[in-house]
Amino acid sequence: IASAENLQWFQQQVKSGKTAINAALTANIDLTSIEAWSAIPAYAGTFDGRGYTISNLHISNATVAKQGLFAELSKDGIVRNLGIKSSNVSMTTSRKINNANAAILVGYNSGTILNCYVVGSSVTTNATATGKGGAICGNNKGGRIVNCFSRKNTITEKNKKGHIGGVCGYNTGSIEDCYAAE
């Protein structure tokens, strides 16, 4: 994957049912040309950033429960070696359940996030019930987050009933060797 268009193609492949397709970046990708990113749905493959970055990812006023570059990472899914910068995700949900899972990288994680970072970005949730927001992951539901960091990010839950964090908003999995800093 070497361009914004390639990344959109990958998103469409996963959306069409190829959830275990593997991919790797071969260049830094700037998503400025894409006004509103559509999150990659439930993903079960390996996505290797190879040390490259994605910048200017924007999701604005989303109403679907899971948001980020990846909406959801299933238990077999792996995202590794990826940096994201200068991006923002905002979402509002109206269902009266704990359904707002938002992050720059992965909204809802049951898989493995390894060697990733998010810098200079913002996440905002405004859920009717409990929002979960973080830079790397909104809700880590039994997944693993290893050797990741979050720097100079703003994470906000407007309803003030939610869970937010620099790395992860809500965690029932494992977070190892990670940090958040200003």
C-alpha cells in the first residue's frame, strides 16, 4: 500500500468480506485528499506499517459504534509497526448502550496492536451511554497492546460518563510497555 487510493482499495477489500487479507505499507500515506475516512471494518489479517506513517485521517460526526483507521480488530487481527499523526476522530451515538468505541488507530480491539504510535491527534466521543476513547484503542476487549505510545493527543468524552485514556480508553485485555505523554 503506497497511496491514499491503495488504502481505500484495501478498506473496500475488507468490507467486501476479505477480512483476513494481509497488507503492508511501502510509503508514508497522507489522507488529506479523503475528506471523511470510512473505518476498515472487522479485520482478522495482518497489517504491517513497516515503520511508515499515515497522516491526516479524518472521521467527523460518525454515528456507527466503532471508529478509527480500523473500526474493529478481531482476535486473529494484528496491526504492527505503524505511526499515525495529525488526525482526528469524532463520533456521536444515540443508542442507550455502551457503544461508542473511538480511537485514531483501532476503535474496538480483540487482537494484537504492536509497535504503533499516534502523535498530534484528537478523539472525541459524545455517547448517550458510556463512550470509550483513546489514541491507540478505544476499547481493548481481551486484546493485546504492546510497545505502543501516544504523544501530544487530546482525548475527550463530552458526556462525561465515559472512559478515556492516552493509549486506551477502556481495557479488559493486556497493555504492555506502553505510555502516553504530552
